[in-house]
Amino acid sequence: MGLKYQLDTLDGLDDSVKTLYVEKGGKFVLGIEGMPQPEDVSGLKSKVQELLDEKKAADKARKDAEDQARLDREEAARKSGNVEELEKSWSEKYARREAELSGTLEQERAMAHGQIRDLTVGRTATDIASALAIPGSAKALLPHIERRLGVEQRDGKPVVVVLDPQGKLSAATLDELKAEFANDTAFAPLIAGSKASGGGANGAGNGGGAAKGKIGGTKEERTAAIASRFPDLPQS
């Protein structure tokens, strides 16, 4: 068994092995000559913590000063009967507190929205990618599917919806989106059993592929299909 560089105790080691260790800072480390020593960053860490503490203290002092100034204004307004100044002070206090609460609510709302999206859009996209992709390719297909999905609140419940390529809400269903990806030539290498490679999806001997607008197969087949559809086109 190899020797560990650092140990908490030498108990249980042979005396010959114990001599290889030296005590440093309450630990026992191998006494290897010429071994680079880790850079001492304790001073840097201490300085960073010092600066953080100073900033925290400065922020607290500023807030305390603002609060004290407000209290002084309120007290002076009470003594002088200056109702307008008193109302202004309370309005500032209310506005500051409202802003703090609003920021907290926005953060919580954004976090909740992200969690809902992960549980709805993320799960749906994963299911579609897993169903379409060849083994090991689902992750490559996943981000493209996620970009085409969104979530809406309908009757108080989150519902996954399909977006168009520009990110706008569309009338397409999840099955239609799935079919779109399954037949997209750009994703053919990732799709299991893909018929989007342009190689004659309806069968080489069918003869119906060209009639339906898809021209595939060999060069000779494509030439024949074009000639049948455009008889007036000069042949090379």
C-alpha cells in the first residue's frame, strides 16, 4: 500500500515508516526534500475577508445613518407640527420597504417559474428526444426541441405549448412537433429509423415518391422523375 502524503496520526505505522513523517501544524506529512510547497494564501484570504467585513460595516453604517436622519426629520416635524414633512418621511420609508419586498417577490417568482419550466418543458422535451433519437444522441437533439416548447398557465395549471421557429406561440400539437423533427433532414443523423435522408421515403419501387413532390433515390431515378414531371425541359 502506498504512503499517504499527510496523516492525522502515526498510530499503527511501523517505526521505520514513522521516521519518514514530520509534524507540521498538528498534522504529519512526508518529509520529502525538494517537494514544492503549496503557496501560502492565508494572508490573501485574510485581506479579502477584511475588505468584505469593511464593506458590510460601511453598508450598515450608511443604512443606520439614513434611518437616524429619517428619525430626526420625523421628530423635528412632530415638534414643529410640519405634517407635510412627516408624511414625506413615512412615504420614503414605505417606498423603500415596498422596493425590498418587490425585489424578493420577483426573485421567488423567477425561481418558481424556472422550476415549473424544468418540470414541464424539460420533461416533455426529454421524452420527445428519447423517443426520436438513436441511442446516445438524445442530448444533442434535446436543446433544439426545448427551444420549440413553452409553458402557459391555463385554468391555474401549467400547460406545455408548441412554439414556432421564431419563438411565438403556434397551434401545433406535441405530436406534430415530434413529426416535424422526425422528418427534418437536418436532424436525420440523430433520428432512429429516419426517413428524412432524401433516399426515397416511400420505397424505391413504389414510383409514387416523385408524384408526391419528393425526388429521391439514385441519380438515374432522380433524372427520370424530373423528366416525367417536366417533359418540356431540355434533357442533357
